[in-house]
Amino acid sequence: MKTIKGPGIFLAQFISDQAPFDSLASICEWAGGLGYKGVQMPTLDSRFIDLKLAAESQTYADEVRGTVQAAGLEITELSTHLQGQLVAVNPVYDQLFDGFAPEAVRGNPAARQQWAVQQLKYAAQASQRLGLTAHATFSGALLWPYMYPWPQRPAGLVETGFDELARRWRPILDVFDECGVDVCYEVHAGEDLHDGVSYELFLEKVDQHPRACLLYDPSHFVLQCLDYLEYIDIYHERIRAFHVKDAEFNPNGRQGVYGGYQNWVDRAGRFRSLGDGQVDFNAIFSKLTQYDYPGWAVLEWECALKHPEDGAREGAPFIQNHIIRVTDKAFDDFAASGIDAARNKTLLGL
């Protein structure tokens, strides 16, 4: 068995224009001071990493890694959540998602998609240069507006949507394969890959591609009322990244899963800081350890109530206290009989 690596922290929710959150060196020093051992790095802010340059220059990649290591940390994964979202966008969301892209491709969905695909390919190459083996991203969504449709979806719409999603992702997956890096889709509301069934549909369309893996985040499954523990039993061979994020679901007579258009603080399902929600992390860490999960446990802080710096400060010891240092011996070794192979045959009448 393997001991899960961690604690790590996803930097996306903490980056700002204020120190210490405005440069890679200072935010890593802050994270290290809280007890984190790794950082998951978003890739759209050039103050922290120039993704294209990291893909093309080993010298620059070494400099980025050196900056992180100077704070006593490692890079856990790179993240292209926002760029991955733009690989597949239903036209109804064009204006909303344009903000994720550079101005040069806004208002031009084809150019925006081409930019996003190239970003993912850069991420594969940059990950390889940084010595990483997993990458965090979103799948994007062509079908999400038809999730709970009225009128009913036309026949063949889902199949056509997944055919197209696979067509767009297959060449990206192949580049990641060439670079020896797993693509870890965060299964998430708003994405075409939002649960196990949709993930399996995608896998079928990409011929069970070995790099089409998973980022496991139980908080999204609490909000869907999905069994997040059995999910590990089913998909553990594909889980290569892990967001440690809490959530709660408290339905009442006025609202349930859909939330009634409420703000996060008023929704029945909402994200919480670690330990403040309903996720059974003892069981999650036990299952991931049992299945030899090879990666990092990374805090993704999102909470409708608590200040982010408090969530980050509490998150490092929370994760550390849940990481199971695996045993190198059986607990009942003290009662071993010392019988050898020859005696075993005698006991069996052989």
C-alpha cells in the first residue's frame, strides 16, 4: 500500500492582487508556513506560471519548480480547469465563458476553442518538464443545458454530444499520453462529465483511453446525492487526483438539489470548509489508501460562510490528520506460528 501524499493546497481560490497572494514565491511561502507540502497550480495567471514557456523551455520549468521548492513545497499538479471548460461550450454559454479566454479570441467560439485545445497541449508538455504525472481539468459541456429537459431531448442528442466531446478530447489525450501524464477530469456540475454514468459514456467514446482519468472531489457528489464512497470502489483504478473539499446537503420543504436559484449561503446544498460539512473523510482516506491511490490530497477551499484564510489554516492539519501512514506488517504478526512451507503442505495433507 501507498501513503497518500499531502497536504496540498489548490491555489486558485487564494490568488489575488494583495500580498502574499500576488506572486508564486510569496504564496508558496504562505502555504508552506501553514503546513502544506504541495501546491496545485492554476495556469492562466502568468505571474505564477507562463504555461507556453513552461511547455517549451526546460530552463524556465526548472525555475518554476525551484521557486516552489525554495518554500519547501512540491507542485502536485497543474490545473487547466478554465481552459478545459472552453474545449466544449454550448452556444448558450458563449458570452459567459468568453471571460475565461484572452481578448483576442472573445466573440469567436472557434478561435476560443482552438486556443483552449492548445492550452491543454501546453499543459501536457509543461507537466512533463516539471516531472508531474497527473493533471487537473474540466471536460467542458455541450449537453448541460439539456440535463433536465423540457421539452424532452430529441433522440440521438446525447450520443451526438458525446461523439463530439470525444472527437475534441481525443487528440489532447494522445498528447498527454505521449508526455506520460494522466488527464484527471473533475466530475462536476456544469460539465458533461458530472457523474459516473456520464464519465463511462465518455470513456466508451474515447475507446477507454488510458489517460482519461479522474479527479475525485466528494463535495460535488454530496450535492448530487451520489454515493461518493461506492464511487471509489467503482472507479479507483482511474482516480489520479483528489480534491479534499467538504459540503452539506440540507433539503427542506422549499428546496432540494436544484436550489431554487438561491445564493450559495441559502442553498440546500452548499460547499463548506473542511470539517464543517457532512463528508465522511475517514472513510474516504481509508478507501483511497486501501486501493493504493498514488497521488496527493489537495485542499480545494470553497465555503459559503468561513473566511478563506481560516479555511486554509485549518485545512493543512485536517488533511494531515486524515492521511494514513500505511503499515509495513500485519497487526497479528506477534502471533505468527513460524510454520514453514513444508509444514504447510503437511497441514494440508499434501
